[in-house]
Amino acid sequence: MERSFIMIKPDGVQRGLVGDIISRFETKGFTLVGLKQMSVSRDLAEAHYAVHKERPFFKGLVDYIISAPVVSMVWEGDGVIASARKLIGATNPVEAEPGTIRGDYGITIGRNLIHGSDAPETAKSEIELWFDEGSLCSWEPTMKPWLYE
């Protein structure tokens, strides 16, 4: 089973959208194997966004992600990375399709509610950065036979 890292950013937490966002992943049929609400340290934020370190928006991005709690999650399922990206919608909420999280709730690119891994390699490194292996819970939902052949 594939795993993806998903983070509800400070604006999603502050706006009370955590339950709605989690519900979309559950309704889709994915399995939640890791979940925590946390205040993000500057070191963790800088490590997470290291790929953007040389970009002019890096400091603002780090300052934003540490400004309030986030909810970090690991979801599991066949094709969860690509499917989660579709559930999330385009990075810029103005371009996101209705029915996606960003299309339904987002307004600006700087406050786009949610992050999702974009590839298996990224998911692996993000999960390792945000979660200890022992804190993930592998389990088999009773609905699995109704989701997968």
C-alpha cells in the first residue's frame, strides 16, 4: 500500500476545516495511519521546505507554517498520492476545480489550506521527517474488501 503525507496548514486549522478535510479522505476510502496536531518548530519548517530555500518566498512560507498549529497526517491506500492531489486541487485556489478542497475552501495561493506529497520519494521523506515509524499505526479497515478487488 502506498502512503502519502498530508498537512492541514495553519489557515485550515484556524478556519475549523480539519473535520471536513479528514472526512474527504475517509469518504474516498483511504486509511489514516498517522495523525497529530502540533506547533511546528522553525527547524522542522525549514527542513520541510528546504527545496525552496533559495526562493524569495522561503522566509514567509516558514513564518506562516509556524504561525499556528498544523495537523499532520499519513494516509494509506492504492494510488493515494495521485488521488490526494486530485482531492486537494490546484496550488492556486483560483485555479482549483469546484469539489476539491482548495476549490471549495481556498481563496489565495498564500493561504491554500493543505499540503500533500507529490511523489512516492517525497512522501517517504516527508513521512520520515514528520513521524517516527513507531508512531504510525498499520491496520486493516473492515471496508477494505469493499474498496479493492
